[in-house]
Amino acid sequence: MNNHPIIDVFSMIHPLSAESKEDFASIIHFHSSPKNTMLLDFGKRATTFFYIKKGLARAFYNRDGVEVTFYFAIDGHFIGGVPSMFNGKPSQIAIQLIEQSEIYAFSYEDFDACCLRHHDLERAARKLSTMIILSVQEDLESLRFYSAHERYLMVEKRHPGIFNRCPLKYIASYIGTSQVSLSRIRAGVQ
């Protein structure tokens, strides 16, 4: 069995049996995709989880013609259209690669079936989901309670190097400020 970074992540969260690893590995597919590839388009039903081994992706809404970025997946992070996967409805979000990326992907349906067969994998998935929920909660709190400058510092800490890899307009949108304000923050002007 080939090692997959995804399996390593799950195994760090909760030990997996050899059988679980082998079954999980059988549903994971690797591909390399160019910059600007859409992993999920608006209005399409999400069916796949993605793990960005190397690269950068963003999830965003389109509100009245304005793109609002709300999540980044950078080197070693997961991304997917979770609400659409769970409710079966067309996605309200889109997912776009910001740079050439190496991606592992697996379908939600196959993963769910795998979890039904392997409770250790299910437990790891539950723990990972909890970690993601806590991270999203932190993001929500930062938008409510922290200044744009503090949110900028949080992004820098959570995603080292992102400012050299991602257009500033996406980062400004993510931290809830204008591109001009972000430039001032970066220049040290408050």
C-alpha cells in the first residue's frame, strides 16, 4: 500500500488499522491541476473532498457580483463544499485553485461507506471534523471581535507564506477589509 498524506493526517488524529488504511487508500485519487482550475462551481452538487498536498485553493461566495473568500486550503489542508455534500443541494460556494496544485481527492459517498466498515476511520473523521469546527469558530470570532490588523496577523500565523502566493484581493476579502486597507496594514499604517 502506498502512503498517502491524507491517511497520515487521519492516523495522527486517531490510530488506524492496516485494513482501514488499505480500504481508505483505495478510494483516494491523486492529480495535479493548473492555476485557476475550479474544483467546484456555483450551482453544482459537491461530491468530493480535496486535500491540497502542495498548492493553494480558496472557497468563496458570490454576493451581488462580488467574490467573498471565506476559506483557504494551503499545503496540507482539506477543502470541499461541505454543505452541498451533506444536504445534496446545489453549492452556494465555489472552490478555485489559486496556484498549480497537487491534490488528493476522494468522494464523500465512498468515504462514508469506508467509515461504515471501519469505525477507527469514522472516529478519526469525527475528531478531524471537530478540529475543523473549532477552526471555523475561531474565524467567526475573529471577524466579530478583532480588528483587521489583528485578523491579518492571524492569517499570517495560520497560513505562513500566503501573502507571497495569493492575490491580496482574496486575502482582503477573507479578513473582511478592502484591498487598500490591507495594503496600509501591510505597510504598517493603521
